[in-house]
Amino acid sequence: MQDDLSRQRFAVFYQEQFPLVVNYLLKFGADRAEAEDAVQSAMELLLRRADDVRSPAAWVRVVARNVWMRAMRRQAMAIPAGVAAEQVEPGAVRYASNLDPADVMRRVDEQQDAARMIRLLPRTQREVLAMVINGYRPAEIAEIMGKNSAAVRSNLTLARRRLGRLLAERHGMQLDLEPAA
């Protein structure tokens, strides 16, 4: 990717995709700094390997996720047990003059709660859920993950049920989320 036209195309791709992939990792459980670092690394790799990549948007997401997960594994080995789970960073909140500070804090608390609940899901369910939140369909997710569509849909269903139970527990409710016979 050496010529000016290719560099221009990459610049446009970078500007469009960087915030989307960062948000993808935030929904997966990364904090903003971790997500931005992982996406930057993935974009650098893409710039070097662009001629070999068939689907850059999907490739960047997979590589960024892998970079982030490797960093989390390294960090988990370096931090005493129990500390990492409590370091949940809120997602970015845009402040405007018409927002009530109490409302902003409530939203930050909700984002933190959601991040904690999502982190309780098994890795594959977190990954599928994050991709769905970012607009991918099960068939696309299956291709990216190298799984079949039925497995993706099953993981999505299990993730939704688990999150539903966690939300119900949080609000002191009991839900029957099992399918009817």
C-alpha cells in the first residue's frame, strides 16, 4: 500500500472504522485506552498487510480483539487476583450544557453495570454479543469467527438469557427465560 491513492483510501478507512472498532471492543469489555491501543495496533498491521486482506473491516475487528485479549492475559498475570475485575472504566460520555449531572452519573453507572455483566459471560458469548451490538448479522459473525451460523445464534441466545437473568437478579425479580415446551 505505497501509492498516494492507496494511502488516501486507508486514511478514509481509518477515520471511518477506528471509532467503530473502539466501540466494538468497549462493548466486549475493554476500557477506552485499551481499546484504542488495540485498534491502533490492528490498523498498523493492516497498513502493512493490506494487499493480503480480503475483508479489512472484519480483519481489523478480529485482530484488534486478539491484541486486546493478549494484553488482558498479560495484565491478568501481572495484577493480583480480584483487582482487574473491579477496574471497569465507563464508556465515553459526551457532556452538553443541557444534561443533568445526576442523569450523566446514572448513565455512567448503567454502563459500568452493563460492562460488569457482560464480563461475566463466557468469552464466545461476549464476542458474539459485541459483534451483534456493532451491527453484524449471525452469518457475518460466523464467517469472522470461523463457526457455523447455528453456533453463533445459539451463543447469542445463551448470552441474552444470561444477561436477562443477571438483570432480573439485580432488580430483585425472577424470570423464567427457558423456552416453552
